[in-house]
Amino acid sequence: MSMSTRFFSIDSPICYEGPQTDNPLAFRYYDPTRLVNGKSMKEHLRFAVCYWHNFVGNGSDPFGEPTFPKFWANYPDPIDAAKAKADYAFQLFKLLDVPYFCFHDADVVSLGNSFAEGQRNLAVSEDILRKKMDETGIKLLWGTANLFSHKRYMAGAATSPEPDVFAYAAAQVKNALEMTHRLKGENYVLWGGREGYDTLMNTDLKRELDQLARFLSLVVNHKHKIGFKGTLLIEPKPQEPTKHQYDYDVASVYGFLKHYGLEKEFKVNIEANHATLAGHTFEHEIALASVLGIFGSLDMNRGDDRCGWDTDQFPNNLHDITLAMYEVLKAGGFTTGGLNFDAKLRRQSIDHDDLLYAHIGGMDICARGLLTENWKPCAPRAMRSGRAIPANKSSPLRQVWNHSMNMCLSIIYLHRSIPDPDEKGFDSVYPSHRLIPGMVHLQDKDDILSVITAHLHEENLSAVENILSDLKSNDIAYVLCHTDRDEFSVLLPMVINYKPADLAEIVPELSSDALNRFIEYCRENQLERLVKDIFREIFNDDAVSILSSLHKDEAAWLSRTMDNRDYALTRMMLEYPEESAGRMMSTDFISAPSTHTVLEALNLIKERGEEVETANYVYVTDNEGILKGVVSLRELVFQPNNRRLADIMNDDVIHIETMTDQEEAAKAVEHYNLSAIPVTDNGVLKGIITVDDVIDIIRAETTEDIMKLAGSASGDIYSAPSPIKSALRRFPWLAVAFMGGMITVKIMGWLSDAIPRIEFLAFVPVIGGMSGNVANQASTVIVRGLATGKIHISRLRHVLISELLTALILGTAFGGMLYFTSELEFEGVVNLGITVSAAIICSMLAASFFGSTVPMLFNALSIDPAIATGPFVTVSIDIVGMLIYMISIHTVVYLTG
């Protein structure tokens, strides 16, 4: 048998066709690319197919022989059987288009009759799996060891009273963990199938628990020794095959881990059927794991509520799955975990396609439960309407009722077309932090901040921790940035216990003030190890930005604390001038020599993709690091695996130098529609600037310009500067406006004799204000056009004529309105109407002229028009507008005698 052998009735991957389809080999609800709460279904659900029941189970039961046609079971050579099984398995994976699979060591190949034989067989099967994974792109969600099937484990593995069995089990786990690591598995699962007891009469409970803890500690130590970055998972189960198992449920696992100091090393892989065997609901176990900080992954097998054993059926209850998906979303979704189907076909399901039907049904039901965009829960609207919400005032019974009602209504509205209840009746019922994930809009973060602050004042710290656990990294950073020092000192110890990888997403988003507080706290509490781990996860350009924002003492401490390699790269970037491409580039990118093949480049992306800022491009360099070309990921995907990069690369690479101004770099990325642009120094590739960097540049440059207009250094008004410094910075700008005002007063003084009546002065604010507005509008159009490259000085004549004609039309319109207004309001005042209408037309023309030409002039003189235009135009129009009005009055009076 080979991969080319067709085992199923179809040979194309199963596709989404929608709820209306009658095709049994199509998805009705699982659309991998459909976005739900900002992420695709594929990213949310992370489906995996298991080897265990699908390719090892044979349909036998205590009352009957095998019924499933597993042809490889008859192969005398275990390696031949492993190859045939892998061909069959990966054909199923590809048809289902799942991103992951998972296995026990004994699932993929027979472990033989000795440890040495099992080790040899595993090594060969590992190569078989790696080849399949490379060919298909399917990844390993988790691996594990079978420590329950062989008779040596009849009295347990980690808790066996026989030392030889304990040692054998440890060695078996060592091999399986290393195999999982080499295959780049994202998790490793420990399920103690026989870690429990049948009777306490012959059980030393304390000794067995201590022994189990020792076993788990060995696993943790070996994980760190080999550098496995995945998550260690424990799968709870209350009984079967033993009467009582030590990993009974989530609470039992957490209590055990906490007692032995292992709670930060493990998370849980929760199975629906195991939850119900323990007397809990599936969603209860997920919610509790999330609250305890050990939520990892899910096994979607369900049980039969009429049976008291582990039936391992595919999920088919929409309401149960929806409640489970709600808790998953509330927990923030999966990180390394996913949804696996370790479920059995019934023994009557003997057709190969039955595996497809079962998985399609399971995947569809999970996708349908995920569709929160159709939920219409009674969301709290009290906060948005500005009403105060009392913090922590409801009774525990009321809180339980509120939460239960929120979940129930969510399910009802998901599946039935029932109109929303009277909103007023529910506004005061739901606690503010019980919003269903995905229903909180961006503008609500200030409301969340208000609720957190209220809980802090009430000293209700558990409520604060629950809210923080529901928030994304950026939202947590927002909260930390907008609390005072006392509140920050309470919040930070809660956040500091997060994993370094999570903190690495929060820290770069902190403001300068919050960053200094964070580093100060770490320094005072001697958290060097934690900070070092955080900065291992942070990209170098973010590290540069952080170091640049710190006070001298904090920056010096952080420099000493960071890894030497990380600090050396950061130090190198800090030597470039501020606001240069070299200062803000990222040194985390993928490069390869031109001799690499497409397959080697794709493998490089798989290997380093999570370590770099973007995997959209592979930059081709020579032995000296000189940039020779670039190949996009899209190009790699559509090229044959054996083609060399030299044959397909684009050698006309758009790049910038390290000394290029960051604003020019941003313009280049925008102009050429790039997601990243390489940065070179004399041709040597030094780093890249990505789109998210460009957004930061635009925001920083805009903020800087606005602050300069306000007469402040960038960010000063947000960090409580000295009032004297603020006054000194703003004084020059206000002095210019003051001098302009004094000139206007002088003009009015010189020409005051020409004003025939006091009524003429009533229109001074109108003419001055309208002229200023026209000037500001014209200058805004020109400044923006210059900044985006839409307007060049060579087009001055065309732009000027267009703006003057616009001003003439507007001036005529408003002049006519002023004429009739003045005649009605001030009847009998001679020549008032004609004077003010003529003055406003002339003033608006002058304003348009100044607003259009002054930015052009400053741009030609290499003066930033965004900064200088506003004050200059405002003062000029105040003077010119008043001069025009006075001259208009004088002229009309003179002409009419």
C-alpha cells in the first residue's frame, strides 16, 4: 500500500457548502476561513484527528470479535504495518483538511517484545511520520505514551509498587517526549490510565501520590533539558479502569499539582466524557480550568448519559457544545491546545467513509457552537448609557442567577428567533465583566477600566483577577497604563504571575511611565530570571523601544539583566540615530542562500516562522550577508519543491538604508504596498521594517506634530511635565499670535476714523472667523497632499487656481447671506451690506491664497509645513482679514461720498 492508494470514496478535500447542502461529504457549518470574533474558525478550533481509536481500535468488545477492516493488522513486519497505517491516516487527515493529528507511541508502531525493539521501531516510525508531515503540512498537536495497555502496567505505571515498572514507564515517556519534541509537537499529554487504586486495603495512598509527583517532576526536568517548548498536559479521569484515579477531575489535578509545587508546569486536556463520569458538566471543567490558570486543550469525546462508562462517542449535542465553546472563548481561546476527536466508531460502521462522516459531524457541531455572532444575549448596556454600576453589591445567589441567565439566554437566542426582552429589565441584572467574548467593543475598554478601578477601591481583588483573565494582552496593557501608582502596585503582582510569553505581549504595549514602574518593580523584587525570559520572547525592535523609554537606572538594570546576545543586538540598534530605519528595524527575519531549494525554504519558514516578525518573505543573501533577492511566501507555495531560490527570486529588491529617516521608510512601504521592507547597510541585510512598525511610525509622527503645534515635546501633556517647562515651550507660539493680535489692534486704531458707525464693528468676528476657517481648510488639504505625495510644488499653479475658485464660490455665497442679514438687522445703516459682503469675499480669497501657498513655501525651504503652517497662516489672516475689512469700509465710504 502507498499514499497513492485510494482508501475512501473521494480524493479531494472536504469543503464547506453551507447548511442547505444535502451532500453528506461536505461541511455545513465549519468554514475554515470564516471569521468569528476576529479569528478564522480554523485558528479558533485547531482540529486534530487521533491515531488511537481511529487506527488502532478494531471494533471488538467484551462480547464480540473485531469488525473493522484494518488491513495493516495482518502485516507480519511492524514497520510495514506502520507505513500502511500512516498512508491511511494521512489520507484521512488531508480529506478532512485538519491542521493537526495526535498519537500514543504504541499507536503508530508496535513496541515489540523489549524496550530496545520498541525504541528501534519508534525511530523508524518517527521518520515515516516526519516525511508525511513534510509532504502534507499537517502538524502534531500532541504526543503521549501508552502506559496502560501492556500487562506490566496492571498495577499502574508511575504509581506501580514495582521499581522496575516505574523505571520502564519513565524511559518510555522519555522516548515519547523526545519524539514529540523532534516532530515539533505543540503539547505532550500524560494520562494515568491505571494511576489509581481499586481498594484502600492494599494501597499506601501517600506513598503513591509522592511517587506520582516524583514521576511528573522527572518529566518536567527532561522537558527543560531537551528544550521542549510545548505544554505538558494532564488528562483528568475519575475512574475506569481503576475504581478511583488520582487525576479524578480538574479540581483534583490542580490540588495535586499545587500541593507538590507543579501547578506552573502543567495544564489540563479535558475530555467531555471524563467530565460527566466525574459528575460534572463539560463546561464546568473548562471554566474551572480557566479560573485556575490550567486550561490547555480539549478532547471532544462525549459519553452516554444512560451509561456509567467511557463510551468515547463523537459529539452531537449542540447545546452542550455551545456552552463549552462559550467557556473556551471566555478563557481567551487556545494557545497550544486544540480540539481532538479521540472517539470510536460503532462496531457496525465498517465502511471507510464512516470515519469521514463521523468527523464531519463532530467538526460541524463544534463550528456551529462557536458561531457567537448569531447570539443575542441581553448584554449590559448600563455602562454605555453612563449609569453607575455598584461594585460587588449583589448577593452570591444573585450573581449565580445572573451568570446562569446570561448563558441560558445566549443559547436560546442562538437557536430560536425570539425578540430581545425589555432591555430596561436586564440592565441592572448582569455584572459588567460577564460580557460574552466578542460582544465587547473597543469603546468599552474605558468602561472595563472603570469597573476594575471600582473593584480595587472595594478591595475585591478576586473580581479584578477574573476580569483580567478575560482580557487580551493589549487590553491588560491599557488598564496598566491608565491606573495611578497605587492601583498599579495592586494590579502588577496579579499580572506578573502570567507566563513569560504572555507578559512578552503585554510589556511592549505599556506607556513609558508604566514601563518604568514595571522594571522598577522587577528590580526591587529581584525578578531577573523572569525579565530575562520575557525579553527572550520580545522582538529586538520592541526591546529597543523599551530601553529608549526607560529612566537611566531602570535602563542600566535591564541592560545587565538581558541575555548577552539579546542585549548585543539591541545595543547595536541603539547606536543608530533616533527616528532612523536602523533604530526601529527588526532583526528577526528569514534569510537563505540562493542555492536553497523551495522545499528547504519552506522548511525554514516552518522552523523559524514563530520566532520572526513576519514569514511573508524569504530574503536571499550571499555568504557575506549581501541582499541579493527576495521570494514571497506566495511564490514559494506555487513553485516546485526542487527549484532553487536563485531561479525564482526577485533580484530588483526595494530596500532602504539603515540611516533612512523612519518617515521615508513608512512612505516606501505604503507606496509599494509591501508588508515588510528590508533594511541594508552598504548592501548587507541588517533587518526589516514591517507594516505594524509603519503604523507605529505614523502614530508617533502624527503625535509629535500635534504636540509641536501645542508647543510641547511629544507625550509631555500625558506624563505630567513641569508647568514651567510647558509654559516655556508654548510661549513662542503664543507670542507670535499675541504680536499678530497687536498688529490687528494697530490697524484698527489707524483706520478707526474711517468707520462711519459702530454697527460696522459687529461683523469683525464673522469676517475674521470665516477667513481663518477657509485658510485652515486650504492649508490642511495642501499639507496632507504634500505628506502623502499627492501634491508637488510643480502643481502649485493648478492647485492655487482650484482653491481660489473654491474660495470665490464660498465667498459669494456667504457674502450674499451677510448682505441680506445686515440689511434686515441694521436697516437704515448706509452701505453696510455692500461693505461686509465685499470684505468677506476678498478676505476668503486672501485666506485661500495664504492657506495654499504658505505650506508650499515652507516645504520648498525644507521646513515641516505641518508644524509651521498653522501659526503663520492664522496670524497672517488675522492681520490681512482685518486690513481688508478696514480698507473695504474706507473705500466704500470714500466712493459714496
